[in-house]
Amino acid sequence: KPAVFAMESTDGASVFYVENATTNRPGPLWQLPIKPPGGIPVKLVDNVLANSFDVIESGIYYLEEFPGDTRLQFYNFASRRSTTVASRLGSITPNISPVIAVTRDGRTIFFSRVDSATEDLMLVEKFRWTTQRVYSQMPEGRP
């Protein structure tokens, strides 16, 4: 199945990926067993944002998008169920790099989001380019 981002399980037995997700549209999260080779993909959950999940030993933290709400969810491998960790997270825009990272013990979660963004077209005329040494570890008088 086509995917742009994949993560290996902590034990190396599976690969997880979000199918066909783009920055505009979430997709389903799949698990592909790779040990033994030839495993059949299993769909775990829907509506996962691209590049917005992280795998720990006990499960997967992921960002799920609903109309008007983005939620941080946890999919537990043992129960095969998801629970909401946090909701109303605002606008999250996945890109090439991962948007979420979780420590191995699952106690600390990092994610990025856009709080505000502006774009300005700037014109600078008659400027002078200068360079200046800001910091140096070399003693004075040495190159």
C-alpha cells in the first residue's frame, strides 16, 4: 500500500505506516508484520495525519483529525483500542518530517503545530552586505 512515512516497531517485528495520507487528508494507520516475512497488513485505525505517529513498546501515539478537532490518541497493542490523550489541539500541518515524538516510556510527548503563520513579500533596496565575527574561541591575533 502506498505510504510516505513508516516506522518500525520497537521489537523489529512490524512496520507501521499511514496509507495515502497527505497534508490535506488523513489516512488509515496500518501494521505490516515483517518477521516472519510475508505478513498481511492489518488496518489499526482511520483518520491519522501523515507523519503524525510514534511507536513505543506498548502502543502507538498518533494525531487523529476530525472536523473541527485534532486529537492525540493512544492505540494500545494489548487491548487493540484507542483512547484520547488530549483534544482540541488546533491546526496541525504534517510535512516531510515527523510531527510527533514520544519518549520510550511514553511519559513525554512532543508535537509541533502552527499557532500562527503570515507571509509577507518584502523588497529591500540599496542595502550593504557586511559580515561580523560574533564569537570566536581563538585568542586575539590568531587566525
